[in-house]
Amino acid sequence: MVSALTPRRDVEPELKKLKVEKLSRTLSWWLWSCNVHCHTASKDVLLLHEQKGTSNHQVTKRRKKARPSCPSVLNHFDKQYSEELGDLWASARAVLLDPHSWQYGVMLNRFSAATDITQILQSQGFSSLLLQTDIPKLLSSGSSAVSNSKYEAGNNSHCVSECPPDDSPSHTLTQDLQSEPSLQCYIHPYPLRFPSQAHRPGHLKQYYLLNAASLLPVLALQVRDGEKVLDLCSAPGGKAVAMMQCATPALLCCNEPDAHRRAWLSRTIESFLPLSLNTRVIVSAQDGRSCGQSEAGIYDKVLVDAPCSNDRSWLYSSSSQQGEQRLKERDRLPALQAQLLRSALLAVRPGGIVVYSTCTLSSSENYAVVKSVLNDCPEAEPEDLWEEIALPLSKYFTFSPAHPDHGQTLQKPSLQPLDSTVSSYHHRLGILVVPQTGKTWGPMFLSRIRRKK
């Protein structure tokens, strides 16, 4: 006998349809509201105000109080970046000082239940960021040969899985991997922020909100099915989720030594990846600087999304004292970043790839770090990303076409369109996304290094 509280199988599709329709109505209403107001008043809060002495409701504007920037940090940025970025800094400065202008990307989760979110996004003016015709090489999901390493998924004393066991017999790995690997991200020309979804244990989120430039290091890594991948500085986990949209690696080890950030990472994984993947996607608590010694030559690909002086957040330090402290910390970061990059080059197998990335414009944390590590590691060889990523995606992002060397530019950056004939020597150490008006993505630096066979 079937309990009255148990949904019958023949009504389950109807219940699912009702849930989808409810979500559709909610998102459509929110996006309609944004379309009415946000296009012409991104810095204003539009309020429904009842005037005194009348029952008529009128929409009025009230300027939202701007977040104050930290003067000491801004002064430091002005001195450094006006020299390093040239003409690009004025517009980048304006974007960084106006958080209301920041754009957000919506990355879809291939493991969640299918809904009409894509149709809602498109109907409201969102467009696909990473098109197959733009970067066919990067979005190829073909398998590649995997090295014979001593690392076996789910059997490593250094990695501690924080994902609960899969106790749902109706949800299998085969079912979860039926969806074709595909990195889908939607963006809007205006700074509209799609509504975020709350974390619900046992339920997968359908999309991830992010700065779209943060997907570029994942694309550069070129993760393939069956590979062993290390995300050395993984929290909060957005890039790990993006990797799993691109391919199905045999192992993705998400490393984060800080306990608080590791808990954040684990919750992100729980929110976006099914439990059936818990033997493939694991969480490690190692000091990233030691992974090269403890796991030498194990991985096919390693991502080093290094701790850095995050320009977007540091500019809004809560006090002058915090700003001054962060500027002192900034001077110490390149040494840590170089240690992490050296460790990654030891952890990757001969012929494997390491991608180094930061979310700062600072050349001392970007090009200078890569250059110093290459000088110490003759087995490492940088790969030019200009034609592979910068040129095909230049309609979405603004790339700085030259690399500074301790404050000096080989070719002064400008606002001129990208030129495919730009010398590889100018950008072989990496490429830099600079936020600009209308293309507010970034900052994001990325460099790809291959360990020679």
C-alpha cells in the first residue's frame, strides 16, 4: 500500500514541472525588474515611495551610499599602476572605484537538474561567453593519455576527503556523467547580478556567480578526461567547479591548508558536485609549498591560483591601519607565490602543465614571479597564451599587450585594439586582464608553464 504522504510515480514529473515553473517565474520577475531599472540607473536604488498626503505610489531615486576606498591603498595603486599599465590605468581605476559597475557571470552546473534557466538568461539579454567557435581548441573534451603515476584516486595518505559517502542508490556515477562536459557561462552587457542560490544540503545548485575572467586559468589548464589534477590553492572552489564542467578527470585534488577556507571549499563542492564523484574529487589540507616534495611527478595538470593582493577587495580595506598592513603584506607575497609555483612544477609529471594565476594587476606578483621561477627551473618552459586565449576572447576582455619588468614596459600598454603581430616576447610570461568600462572583468593574470620531458 502506498502512503498518502508518498508522491505517486505518475505525479512526480508534474511536481518537478511545477518546481521548474516556480523557479522560472521567480527569475523572470527579478530579471524583468532589473531590466526596467538597472540599465539606466546602475548606481541608484529605485524605491517605491508613498508620498505624504496621497495614496499614489511613485518610483523615486535615492543614490546608494558608495563604499569608501582606502586612501593609502589607492595612492599606492596610482603610483604603481600608472607606470605599469600606462593608458589602461585611468579606466581600470574608474572601474575599481565603482563596484556598481562590476559585471557578473553565470556559470551553469551540468550536474544539476535541467531547467529553463538558459532560456530565461537569453530572453533577458544574457549571452554565452565561451562559444565553441571562439575557442574550439580549449573547449575540446577529448580524452588524453594519462601517465602511469603512483597516485590512485581515493588512496592517498596526504588527501582527506571531506565529502560524505554517497548513500543514494538511485544516483549513480554513470548517471551523473551522462551530461556532456561543457563550460557554459552567460554574461550581460550591463552590471546585472543574477540572484544567488542558497546552500541546501543534499541539493545541487544550478549555477555559480563569478567574475568571468576567473574562468581563463581553467581554460588555459586544458583539463581532459581521465587526468589527475591538483588545484593547489583551491578555496573557495569556483575554479574546481569550473574544471568539472570542462571534463571528467580521474582525480581532482582540491588543496586548502586553512581550516576556515577549507570548510568553505567543501561546502562549494557539496553544493555543485554529486556525491557519486566523491572518490574523484577530494579535499586536501597540505601546505602547498610542500606538495612538490610529497607528491613529486604525480599530476598531469596543476593550477596555482595563488594568494595575492586582491585589488578589488584590498582597495576597500576597512581602515587605514588595515590598508597599511596589507601593503606591508604585499611586499612579502611574491616569495610565497614563487614557492607555490616551484612546488607545483615538482608535483606535475614531465610533459605536464602548470597554470599560475592571480587576481591582481601587480607585476611583482605576476610576471616577476614567473620570471624568477623560470630562472631557477631550467626544466620549465612558458607557453604563449596570446593567440590561444587573448586574441579569440578580446571581444569580452581587455588584455594588456606587454609585460612589465620591475616597473619598466617593453611596449607601453595602450587602448589600441589587439594586434596579432605583437611579438611573443612581450607576453610569453603571461597575459593580464585589465578591467575597463563595459568590460569590467578582472583583474586576472595567467601564465602557463610546461615541464619539459
